[in-house]
Amino acid sequence: MSPLITVCRDCCCGTVKKHPTVDHGRQLTRLREIAARHGGTVRVAECLDTCETSNVVVVQVKGAKPVWLGFVLDDTVLDDIDAWLAAGGPGTDLPATLALNRVAPAGTR
Ligand code: FES
């Protein structure tokens, strides 16, 4: 499957100023571990223009539409991403809990 997980880190996503209670470094480490477990990689991106939904993560696999997730602020969301990738990831149904984090890609709202 080789997922690519794009993790936004810029003016809002990943900042203590906007999300002081989140360990953003640990979150990035965990996302790298999750991607690797599923044969994929993480790319850190500059602002994805959806700051109001920070932290933003985009999950992609070849042949499926990228899925944009917002408000990625606690470990349970990371656990849900991990479980979803194990079940097939993008191109399969988004679990109900993770569907709550789905946001529209920049430029489509
Ligand atoms: S900093 Fe992540 S969407 Fe702007």
C-alpha cells in the first residue's frame, strides 16, 4: 500500500502557540512509526491553507483520493489512522471516529 502521510508543520499546525497541550514532536514521531509500519513514509509540509482545522494530516495511497484530516491533536486520532491503514486506508470506508476529523482540502471549500 505504501501510504504517504503529509504532516503540516508551519504557522499553526505543530505549534505550541496554537496547541500548547500537544507534544507535536512526539506526534510526528508516532506518525512516522505508523507510516513505516504500513510500508509508507511521512512528508512534513508547510502550511496547507486550512489552519482553522490544525493540526492537519493528509493520508494518501496510490489509486485513491487523498483524505484530509483536521484537528489531529490527540493520540486516539493517531490510533485511528493506524487502524484504518491496517484495514486498507484511503479507498476504503473511513471509520466513524476518524470521519469526525475529515476536513475539506484547501481550495475546495
Ligand atoms: S499551518 Fe497547517 S494548515 Fe496552515
